[in-house]
Amino acid sequence: MSENETKKAASSWLNVAVDYGPLLVFLGVYRMNAPEDPSPAGELGAIIYGTIAFMIAAVAALVISKWRLGKVSPMLWFSTALIVGFGSLTIFFGDPTFVQIKPTIIYTTFGVVLLGGFLVGRALLKILLEAAFEGLSDQGWLKLSRNWGVFFLALAGLNEALRAQLDFEGWLWAKFWVFLPLTFLFTFSQIPMLLKNGLSFEDRDEPLKNEPPTGS
């Protein structure tokens, strides 16, 4: 593997860590503090501890992204701001609902923005991902923006359905065992469309993992 390919692989894994690391920290701290025989007060305490760790890890991920990648994507800024904002509300009001609806707000916002851009002929995903897909035509960027817009809205609906049906820990695990696999499957399902619209694997400067975040 060449030095350039090694750097790309490292950047790809760093992106994954930045996206999902804070959520893993949240789950770990929550599990460590969850009582064996959970009472509402005990579970709320575990949620608050997890939320505090989540907020700290999210800010750390933003700093690491700036340090190691030299930039912070608009999506990461937005996601971190919501994590800190809704995490603070969770702690202040003692209500985990604020943390649980954060992904719904992120997914809905991104979905509406991307589809709105598509309707007026602007591929906003191209602005967010910059040069992630070298050679992709304008039409390809429009289709990709449309497809991700629809997918984000579907994730928003799924998050609300799971939030209503599962307890808090079950909802947390769903972020890994439902949302993460769905996001990767959707990402790779777009490859045929991307190839038909000019994407060249040889010309790309960034790894394919530069898909939008999953709203952790």
C-alpha cells in the first residue's frame, strides 16, 4: 500500500471514530452507571452521566477532526452544537427525551435542506462533501443529494418509531445495530449510480467513507 493510500485509509477510520466514538462513549458510561435493578431515578442518573460524557466526547471529536484532518465539516459543527444544546436540556430538565429527539432534528434538517436544494436545482451535498467524489457530474451530485435527502427523512421517521417502542438502552443499541448498518448499506447502494454519473475511483482524493454522518 502506498503512503498516499495509507493516509487515505487512516483518514477514513478517523472519520468513523469521529462520527461514532461519542455515541460509543455515551453507551459505555450509561452501562457503567445503570443500576442492576433499575429504578426511574437510577436510570435517569445513568442517562445524565452518559449525556455528560457524550457532550465531552463530541467536543473532543470536533477538536480531533480539526487537528488531524485540518477541518471541521459543517455537518459536524451542526451535530456537535445540537449534542451540547440538547444534552444540556436533558441534564437541566432531567428528561432523556431531548437527547433522543436530537437525531430526529438532525435527520429532518438535513433531509429538508437537501431536498429543497434538489428542487431548485442545487446539489447542496456537493458543498458539504467538497471534493469527496472526484469526477462526479452535476447531475450525479443532484441525484445523490436527492437520495440522501429521502434517506435522512426515512431515518428521522425510524428514530421516532424506535424511540416510541424501545426503552432508552434499547434505543441506544439501535443506533449501532440498526442505524449504522443501514447507513453503510445505503452508502454502498449508491455506487452504481455514482459510477454511471462520472465517478472515477482512480481519481478520487478522499475515501468513499465521506458519507454524511448518522446523527449520533
